[in-house]
Amino acid sequence: MMKQTPQLTFTAVDMDRDLELCLEFRRETHRVSYGNLDHFSRDDTLAWFEALAANPDAGFLHVRDAGEIIGQLEYQCPRTDAEGQRYGYINLIYLVPAYRHRHLGGRLQAYMLDQFQAQGCTKARLRYLPHNTAAGAFYRRQGWQPVGVVQPNGQLMEKSLAGRFRAGE
């Protein structure tokens, strides 16, 4: 039997209703990225969520399939680098385990890249921890390039948006 392709929708996070779920997603991300929950801080994560939700240039979204929350996106755009170039920054791409390995990561990434392009960004950036080998492999397959050397906070990656067509064009 063939699995039905999820019909993804993106909705603003409702922190009053879904705060614990957001924290669960962030805890899982921390565990996968670092291999443990050492140094995971609920207070720091709550402060991050509040800052993200208050930032008009940010996306703090739940990914849904048939109304069910299956993931979370966190991003900021536009930002400006030292050369004055506008870029978007991906802070989180998260899918619940049942939705992983179903070719949805590229769709989530495309959604954010579309948002960046709509804001006049010419590139996108993110960081990942090399311990998270699945994330590293995904980003390389998607055309991301490493920038500089690995730092304590991870490997900076960049993707040009030049020549990229937005979804629906």
C-alpha cells in the first residue's frame, strides 16, 4: 500500500496552547545534535521562543498534515551580513520521527527559502553540529556549502538563492 503524500500547511505557533510540544521538539533536537541533554535549558529555550515570537522578521511555525502538528520551523529574515547582503537564517527544521525519511525536509526548506526570497535575500545560512551526521548529509544533498571551519557552535553553511525559482513560479 502506498503512503499518501502529506498536504503540508504552516501555521504560527500558539505558545499558550503548544508550548510543551515546542519544548519537546527542541529537547529532541538538542539530544540528536549533541548526543545528550546536557546543557539543555528550559529557561533559555523559553527566552528564545519569546524573542522569536516577538520578532516581526522571524518565522516560528508549526508544520501540519491534516491538522496534526508534525514539525516546527524557526527562521529569521532578512538579516544583513558585513558586505550588506541580505540573507535568511534557518534556526530549526524539525519533523517528528514518523515523518522523517519521507522527502519532506526539502519541502520545508523550500518553504523557508521562498520566504527569504520574498524579502529580497540573496542567500540562506544555517549552522549544524557535525555530530548530527544526518543533518550534515541532508544539507550537502540540498546544495549547502560549508563556510569557514567548524566552530564550537557548529559548522556554518550557506546556500545561494540566485537563479532559484520560488514554489509556484
